[in-house]
Amino acid sequence: MMCFSAIADDDVFWHLANGRWIWEHRSIPEADVLSYPTAGETVMPTEWGWELFTFLLVKITGTLASLQVLTAVIWLAIVGLLTRIMKKSGISPSIMVLVLLVTSVISLDRMSPRPHLITLLGMSLVLSRYFHARYLGKGGMRSMLVLPAVFVVWTNMHPGVLAGALLLTLLYAAEWLRLIVPPTAGSGISPLDRDELKLFGLAWLACVAALFVNPHGWRTWVFLFQHANFGLLSTVIEWQSPFSSTVSSGNVWLFRIAFFAYAITILYALRSKDPLHALLYAAFALYALRAVRFQSEFAIVNAVGVALSIEYVIRKTPEAVSKTLTGTAGTLAAMIPCVVMLFSIPGNQLYGALRYHNRFGTGIDNDYFSSGLMKFMKDNGVAGRPFNSFSIGGWISWELPGEKTFIDSRDFDERIAAVYDSTMGMLPGFEEKLASFGVDYVVLQLPDLRQNPRSMMATLIPYCSSHKEEWKLVYWDDWSFLYLRYTERFKPLCDRYEYAVADPYLYSALHERFDSLRVSDAGRFSREISRKIAEEPDGVILRYFVRYAAQNSPR
């Protein structure tokens, strides 16, 4: 159910637009093809396989909802693989339900149709193969030899394959440590013999070699590491530390609790003298500290270890307590929050309680991306060189094929990011920068506008609305603005659609000027409000205009 959230992520559309380009040109780009300031600059798409696959999926099905179905299928596979490992390891149903529930909530950020899903699935496959080869099946380490094929696919889907290589390295290192310090007798764990260790080593080497089986070989990873500390990433929530004061959603708070609680695996490792789960905890706890987006890997990699650890601790309690916690009563108790969550998702109560931005549904989230704005642009053939909010660049590229953006949520160019920041901040010289890039129109997204009208002040809106001789506001709604440069090209559109009086910025920040225009050109104001009512009858900002006009109309 959590996978069925309306898409409010620009990255999804950037990937789709890139996948469409790959399909139409039958080649993988080596330069930026979606942005005009960086056109021709080197770009190495590390997720081209995902992009092509998801584009074809949408093309064949004709609906974005297929992406949410794909997300659900992948997560069912992840949960299924972890459940199989836990069940075969003798974990009680109550503990399985509890750990998988925590894993799912912590991973809420990764339940959108993005290539990161492949990394989470890949890690689950690595764990599944390892536990099957090591403890649960026949054939030993020979069955690990299927992993290089998985890594070849993974390498061309998402750079998180590096985390998969780290996971495999930790599993291999644990086997060597077991040779040096054998686990406790009776633990059911014994060191691998030399032949099995060689097979594991061969599988590990083949998986590492698979990292270079991509269109650009080693250059892919050089490019990625060169751009790993891109400055604009620091402004994106998912790239901030989960312990940052700017991150406060419920799923992150649950991760913070799990970050410390999962240290129970160290106790289990000390008791059993088996370093595996302590290694996984330590390595992926450090990994997750880097960014919110990595807390899912922490939860998935440690799910089995923490379940084993909890089982171990419970088995040490008095028999009556142990039977209650691991028996039917415990399972039913663990199921209660699952049922509550299940019924609270469709009405978005769960996301409200978690202070999370998701909204239940399929397709695009029209409370984030303005369908009215895009319809206006398509109906009126608005095209050229935009200056756009970076959070909608991918969406514009997807919805308007061939239209190149100024910046998008996948931009890797520090120079353009600096220009973007200085322009949005209206720092000295920004007008010249706009002119030097030949900007034809400005399209801005303000998802918090209804709650915080002052968010307009952190954009180009004050400048554009104060320079109406050059920039004409032709469309606005509760979360977006479109200004056209007043040139011969756009003159007919500007003359027909300009909001000269009913301008939210004038109403909010320059009220005296707004009142003067409203009184001196009452007819125009009335026509503009009538048109806005036709465009967006339920608009929140529109209601302010209508109420104000009613209160101040001549009696």
C-alpha cells in the first residue's frame, strides 16, 4: 500500500525523459541532452538501464501507474526474500512481523519508482544467496556464482551496486574471521573449508569485475566520484544526515531509534563469537550517517541480524515470557500496528502522523506538480529557453519533449548551480546572467506557497512582478508561476493572458500598488479574476482575491 503514492519526485520524470532519449536515439548519451546551459558537457548516466526499462514500461502500458505497480512488485520481492531467510533461520513470526514493519517504515523514502529500488532488491538477493549457500540449502558456495550476473544488471541500473560490493566484501571478510576465531561450539556455525572459501572468493572477484561491465567502464566511477560532493545536494533533504536538525519526519525518527537499538547485534555477535552481524551493523550504520537516502540499506542489511538477536534475547527470558512473546499472542500483537497502518494509508492519516509528504494514489501528484500550468504551456505552445525551479526540471523535460531546461534535480554542474542560486537570490548581476543565457520564460514551483506566501520572496517572483514592462505573468496557481519575456515571439500570449492586476505577489507584498491598480482598472481586475476562476475554481489563493474584492467593492 505504501508503494502506491502519487509521484511527487522530479527525479522520476528526469529518468523517464532520459530513457525516452535513449530509446529514440538507440544510444546511451555521453553528454547532457536535457539542459541547455550544459548541453554537450560530459555526463555518464549510471542508471541508463533503469531509465530505458521504466520508459518502455510507461510507453507500453500508457500510464504512470505502472511505475507504482513495479515499485510494489519490487518491495514484495524484497520482503519475500527477507521473510524466507528469517523463516529458514527459525525466527518467530512475531519478531519477523515487527522487524519487517520497522524496515518498511524506515524505508518509506525508497518506496517511489526510482532506480534506488534496484539496489535494495540487489542487497536482498545477495543476502538471500549467501544465507542459502551458507546455511539453508545444498550446493554450498557454488550457488554464489550466480551473483556476478546480478551485478552486471545492477551496475547498469544504479550506482548503489557499490554498496552491494561492500556488503559482499563484508560477508567474505566474516568468513575469513571465522577461520581465525571459530564461532562458539553448538552455535550451528562453522568455518568454511578451503575449497568453499575459494569458490566464495571467485564469486566475489567476478562481482567486482562486473562493476566495470557498463558502457563507459572505469570512467563511469571516476565521473561519479568527481561529482559525489556536488554542492546543490546539500539543499536536498535526502542527501542530508538523518541526524540533521532539518530532518524531522517520523520515518527518520524511527531510523534514529533503530540506529542505536540495532546495536543489539553486537551483543549477539559477542555471545556467539560470530562477527558477521556486528560487521554489517557497524559498516552500514556508518554508511547511513552519510545521508537519509541510505537508511533503507541499513534497515534491510541488518534486518536478519537484528531478528536473530531479538530471538536470542527473548529465548533467554523465563519460558512463560518467551512463549508469550514468540507465540500466537505475540504475533497478534505485532500485527495490530500493521492493520492500523493498512487502514490509515488510503486517507493519508499515516503520512500525516509521520509528517511525511506522501499522498496515497497513482500517477502524478497534482498537489506538487501543477497540471494546470503544464496544460497552459502545452495549449499555448510555450517553448524556448526557460529559467526554472530545479525541482521541476525533469518534469518539464518529460512533459515537453525536446524542451531543454536550465537546471534539474539531477544537475551535476557546480557553475550552473551557482548561477541558479545567485539568480534565485537576486544577487547583483543576476539580470545580466539571465540575458546571457537567453532566457525566454521563467517557470517557478512553490509547493509551500499556500502555507507560506513569503516563500515568493526567495525566488525571482519579486523581480518579475516588479518589472512588468519586461516580464508578464501569464499563469499562476496555488504552487506555480509562469512569466514570459515580453518579446515579439510572446507578445500575442502576453497581451491575451497577462495578469497585470490579479498578481499574488502584488497582493501579498505590494498591497498599496495592488489596490491602486484594482481601483484604477476595475474592469481588468474583474476579467482576470473571472479567468482565474475558470482555470482553478478551487484555488486557495484565488479565494483571498475573491474575498478581498467582495469586501472592497463599491456599495
